[in-house]
Amino acid sequence: MNHNTPLSPRPLSHLTDVQRRVLSANQLRAHGVSAARAAAQCRPGGPWQQLLPGVYVLHPGPATSEERLHAALLYAGWPAAGRAKAIPEQGKAAPAEAPAAIVTGLAALALHRFSSAPPLLSLDRIDILVPRTRRLRSTGCVQLVRAHAMPGAEMIAGVPVAPVPRALADAVAVLDDAEAVRRLLTEAVRRGHTEPAAIVRELTQARLLTRDHVVDAVDALLAEGRSIAEERLYTMVRGFGLPDPLWNVDLRLPGGPHLGGLDAYWPEHAVAVELDTRAPRQGQEEEAEQWKECTRKREALERLGITMVHITPKKLRDCLEQQAAVVRTALMASAEREPAAYVVILPR
């Protein structure tokens, strides 16, 4: 019997090719294969092999990286209760119910096509995220990572994969190489996988910002994210025909206090754009205080007749045209407003 031999009584037509090569003991039993028969098939020189407890590869020879991934997920309980479920299309969301297991860490980053992550075949361990209540142990190539709340998953190569911020946090948790951590975090932003704030939020929740090499990598990440957001803002102004603003300026009242820095300012229209690149690394109280400070700044400028437009890096990445329309509308509306108070404009 080999991996092409139909198992009875349940047909295999609903399974993908890799699912036909990697099956759990429960799945084999559902297809009429007893535990004793499976053990016999895995004897030395036999056509099968037991890759993990209760998980079988239905061919001899080394398992592929895809087979190792599926074996790790089957061991951790995905699909639930040994049921073979239809695999969503590439990039689609996983099933609506909470997944029983998700690939995370470096294996997930490799699936997200991070060039700075090792290839799957070179990984000695595959991190699998499971609910913290699961009574299961790490074994073989499978390292279980327990989650208080399971995140949503993206289907890549037929398996559920953790979102990039969570995968990064789980990878960074086991990395001591400062340069490797910096490369991973920087690539995540540079290649548009996610935004710095989402990464910092996950690192904070994982309590990883007590490590000096992680803090240094986050500083580089924030600088990279800021630079990319500024370049996208320049692209928006140039690409959608907006009038040229004054870039990176400070505003002050004549002989009075500093009003704040702006990323772009149109003095003839009294319209300002500020990039919201905040990525709090403390607690909720500090984050709330940062938000209050931003609100105070906006209200102070608007009392002077200056229209503030806040834009996040995510909006610049995902809907550049829409953000250009918001700024254009604010510029056009300036003709109908009362003239703004006089302010001093200084380079920042």
C-alpha cells in the first residue's frame, strides 16, 4: 500500500495532495486503517513513517517542508477532531471558528515570504500557536506556543498562518541575535507587511521590550517606518496633483508659545497634515496621555483657524487616493472659511 492507494470506506477526493500524504491516526481510522495496520506500515523498510505522535507520512524518505507543516498542525489538532476541511484559497481568511492551531514564528515569516527569515527546510523547529488550555506537549520539530486568545489566521500554502505582527513577536521571543531581529522588523515595514504600531503592540504584549537588543531594533523600526510614511506622503502630493506645501515645519505664535510640528503645511490655505506614527511602548496610561497631547495640539491649531488632517501610515499604504481626496477637500474648503490667525513658520 502506498500514498496513492485509496483508503476505505471514506474517499480521499476532498483532500489536497499533501493531505493525502500526511494523515493523523484519527483520519486513518476514519478511512478504515486501524492503529495496528498503521504501525505495521511504519516498520523498518515499510512504505510509511510516523513523523510525530499520531501523525503519519504515507511514503518513505525525508518529509518535505510542506509535509512537516501539515504534520505539525495535525499533531496540534488542525483541522479540529481530525476532520478534513476544504482549504480556502491562497491569502483568504481561515474558517470563521477559532482555529485549533496556527503556524507562527520563523516558519510563519518564511510563509509570508520574508527574505530575512530562514527557509522552511532549514528550520529545526516549527512554532505552532495553540490555545493555552490545550493539554499537549512540544515534541520533535513541533514547538507549541500558547496563546490567551488565538488571532485570526491567513491561509498560505494551505495552512493557517499567524498575522505578521504576532509571528514576529513569537520569532523575536526566541532570537538573541540583535541583527537578525532588526532585519526581521525592518523588512516587515519596508515591504509593506504591516505598520510599526502593530509590531510594537505585539512586542509589548509579549513583554519583549525589556530586552536591550529588541529595544534597539524597535528604534530602527520606528525610524524606518517614519521614513517610509514620509515618502508616501511626498508621493501622494506629487502623484495626485496637490499644490506643493511647506515640508516639516514648526508653528509658533508671534512672540508666543510653540504650537507644534507639522509634516506638511499650506499657509495660503491654513491646512496642515500630520503623520500619526505613534507607536507607544509603555502602557495604556502613557498611550492615553499621548493621544490627549495630540488632541490638545489639534484643538489649539483649529482655534486659530488651521485645519488639521491626521493621516496614519496604514492609510497612506492602503488608500493613498482617498487620503489625497481628503487633503484636496480641505484645501478647497479654505476659501469658505474665515482667514486664519497669523503664525510664525519655522523649519523643523
